[in-house]
Amino acid sequence: MLTTTLEFRTDDLSALGVIPPGFFERYEEVELLETLRLERGWRLQLLRIKRRGPLSSTAELERESRRFRKMYGLTSFEVVERRPRTREWVLLVRQRNPEQLSRLLSLAGGRILPTAPFRIDAERVVASFRGESRPLRRVLARLRRDGLPFRVLRSSQRPYPAPQASEEVTSKQRTVLVRAWVLGYYSVPRRITLTRLSRLTGQSSPALGKMLRRAEGHLVARFLAREAGVLVPEAGAEPSPSPGEG
């Protein structure tokens, strides 16, 4: 797997329609927190957006939803969190892909995904992608042929180490843990409830709570085993009797 971080000029991506015109007259920064679905025609993403001025109320934003959808090419959006102190929204956004992006996704064949860091401001775009080496290189070659200026900030071919079977968290657990972390479920104070988080994962609240507890218990048990050098039983297992018991 190859992870590559690129830098673009914001104006160049605006000219291609990737960034809506005039967006940074109202907003300071956009950060891609997570791509939940990426298709040739559209994408579903979790975004953190920082406003230049005071935030509207959630009700005001929802009343203006039709205008915002038209202005920014959105199919739909949902307010996940409002952060007045930092003038930020966390939004779940479904957005149509411009033609240039659709061509690149087709070229990548679904084998490249955006990853952190991925931030956009009025001057520059720092965009990271992870995927198979060959399709990623094809996309970079296409960008060069199209004359889109960019700079490679970092590129690494080091594979992500595969965990030992006894330490592995399932891919489904990993997905919900990442989403819970990004949305502030583990913040103090907590920034999102289990009920609201469940709506963004397609799980019922009880099922999601059980999944998170199992993953957390697994990670904590492995951490304690490594730190203390002792065998920690799996979550739910009966503890071994202490010396002298039984």
C-alpha cells in the first residue's frame, strides 16, 4: 500500500469545480474527517467546516438547507455537531462529484481512498490518499498530463503492519471506533451521544454499544497484557482463581 500526501493551490481546484466558487468568502477551513462512501458520481463524507463569522443556529442552517444544497452542489447534508466556541460545524454531506473527480475515481478503480491529513483553506489544499501503488501512480500521472500543478509532500511505501490474530480488531469494529473517535464520543465532555452516533453507523444503539464495548475491552486487555506482562483473559471470560482460592 502507498500513502501519498499532495499539496494543491485552492484556486486550481476551484477552477475544476472541486471546490465551490466563493466558498472561502464565508468559511476559513474545511477538514475531511472521514469518507463514508465514494462512488464515481457522488461521495458521502464527514466534514469539519470553520466559519469566518459567528455560527448560525442549527435551526437557521436547516431553514437555509435548500439554498446551501444548491450553492455547494450538495444532494443532502445533516448537522452532526455545532461548535460555537471555535465557529465550527461537523456535517454529514452527500455531494455530487465534478467531472474531473469522477474521471480520476474511474481511473483509480475503487482502489484509492482519501485519508488524513486532508485540509483545505483559501490558499492551499493538503490532500492525502491511501491505496494500491499502481492505480495511485496512474492518477498522479493523469494529473500531470492534465497540467494540474501539485507538489508531493510525502509518499511512503511502507506497508501497514498486520496485527497478530490474537490482537486483531474486526474491520467493522475498527470503522465504528474511528467514527466514534472523530465525532467526539470519547471526548471529555462527550460531544455526541450513542443514539446519535448509531444513526451514522446504521446500527441500533444497543448493538453499537455492545460492539464498542467489545472492541474497547479487547484493546484494553491487550494493552494491560503488554504493559504488565501478564495474561489478561478475554472480555467475558471467567477469571482464573487466585492462589489459595478454590
